[in-house]
Amino acid sequence: MHLITLKNWSETKILKTVEDCLKIKKYPEKYRHAAGGLSLALLFQKTSTRTRCAGEVGIVQLGGHAHYLDWRTTNFGLADLSDEIRVLSAYVDIILARFLKHGDICEAGTAASVPIINGCCDRYHPTQALGDLMTIQEHLGRLEGVKVCFIGVHNNVCNSLIAAGMKVGLEVTVVAPEINPAAVDKELWSEASQKGCYKSVETDSIDGALGLQEIIAQNDVVYTDTWIDMEFFTDPDFAEERERRIKKMMPYQLNLALLKGLDCKIMHCLPAHRGYEIAGELLDDPRTIIFEQSENRLHSMKAIILELLGRL
């Protein structure tokens, strides 16, 4: 069994994993040897802080071993991907892969003889979504009926939030003036919309900041993410596109004025670009649960690893 996307994980499996996340966080010693002697390979094409640390630290805290592979220092870029995944599968018990393209993680999943975890691709970020569910459950005491407003560029994180929410009863409202082309998943959006778990707000219908504030006020959580993928933020070849996006997206920045008087939790999957998608002061606002959300990536990753290894 793999975790490529939450679209093919059942409601029962997702809810059980969230429950296990919370147990592992509360009773870490109980799981100290749960993956004793087992090895996790981390194969990364993209930079990472939370996903990499969650995988490396997580498997060690479970009694196993971590092996980090930077794509550029391996033969993965030179050889057939399926061949190399078959080889890697013979060395380790589970693989956490962060690839640029969704098609590559799917190919890896087909070739692997051990579980594959999608640590982020251009279409989905399922490990982030499970950590988010854990955080919402922890702070609000429930998932069913929780209303989440995602504001920003519709991206891989947004897709996984929708996919997860559809299974557990979140109501996800998306305010996205921009959609990353690789994140387009009309099948997911249609299914979630039909189930009443997802709606997209036409930004042309929003009457300025006041209208946006009214939308947020109807939700329990407001969530944002970077407007520009991390690998492009400082890329000079992407400078023109970066400036275009910033100009277009700035009216949708989360800031104190927009959230004034609103009683909602604030989430961001990090890293944040302070002064862009979110004003810096909001990261220390009493309503923010961003750093608990970040910490929970460790506990949720441990639950994912143990679930896929059949150790729970």
C-alpha cells in the first residue's frame, strides 16, 4: 500500500491515521521501537525542511534508520526511474519521495516493491493534509463540519486539503485568483463539490477586503500558502512571473486588518514568505496554530510510516 494521494484512502483509514497521530504525539515512548531495524529512504528532487525532518527524525524515533538521497547525487536523473526504484526497494523497507512531477511519483509507486510515500509533488501533498487534519482535530475537537477557507493560489496543498476534507466532512471554501496548472484536478473538484465538501468562490464576485472578510467570518479556519513555488521564488528566470503573481495576489494577503475581529484559527503549511501571502505579525497572533501545525508533521509522519509498514 502506498500514499500517493488521499483520493484512494478510505474515510476509515484517514480517521484512524489521525487518531494514531494524536496517540503517537501523546505517548511517544510507546512507539519508540515500533519500526525497530527498518529503514526509510528519503529521495528528494526538491528542497525540504518539514517533510525531510519529519521523515528522518520520525523513523529514528521509531527505532529505525533514515537514508537521505539528494536526487542530484544519485543515478536517478541518469537512468530509468522504474529501474532505480526497483533497486532502491531492495535496500529499504519504505520510501519517502519528493518529486517535481506527479507522473513520476505514480511511476515510482508502480515500480516499487515497498510502500511509497508522496512527500509532495506538483499536484498533491498528502502528508501535509494528514498533519493538517491532526492539527484541526487537536484544536477544534472535531473534523466533521469544520469549515476551512483556503485563500491564495490553488495548488497541491489545496488539492490535498480538499481530498482529505471530502473523506472526513470538512467544508473547504477556496478563494483562488490563480490556479497552478499542474494542480488542476477537475475530477476531484467535481466529486467534492457534489458531496457538498468544496466550493470555489469566483474572485470577481468579491467586493474588496470587506467581502473577503465576510467569507472568512463564515469559517472556523483560514489557511494560506505561498503564491510562488519554493523552487521558483528566487529564480531569476521566474522573476517576471513572480512580480505578476505578487501584484495579482496582494489583495488576498492575510493580515491584521483583514482578520480584525474574526475568531478563526490561522494555518499555513510553511515556509512562509512574510509580507507576501501572510503579514509577519500573524505568525505570532494568538489565533495562529501554524507552528503546532508544523510540529505535527513529525507525529503525523510517524503514523503514516507505521500505517504503511503495518506496525499499528
